[in-house]
Amino acid sequence: MTNKDKFKFILQQEVIYLSLSLLVALASLLNHDIYAAGRVFLYTALFFQLIILIMGWDVITKRNDKNIK
């Protein structure tokens, strides 16, 4: 797996999980409390960042297939 493929994998994970965090925050915003919605977005985004790190750890630390000299 090249660095470009690793970047694409992590970027896809970021887009998916951050959009889910935004949806959760928007659902919280329906209660008309913008401060709570901001906190919910922050906490869910941090939680999903931890999930991305755990799931992508093998991808991130895997050596490249191509030996670049």
C-alpha cells in the first residue's frame, strides 16, 4: 500500500465519520440549544477520530509495497 492509498483510506474514513458527527449535532440542534449541539459535535467527532485511529492503525503503520529510493 503506497502513501497515496493510505491517505485516500484515511480521508474516506474522515469524510464518512465527520459527516455522521454533523448529523448527530444537527439532530441535537433540533432541541434549540446551539451550545449543546456544539458539544455533541465535538464529542462525537473526537470519538470517531479515536475509532479511525484504531481501525486505521494497521494501514498507517504498514510498510509501503514499493521501495522508494
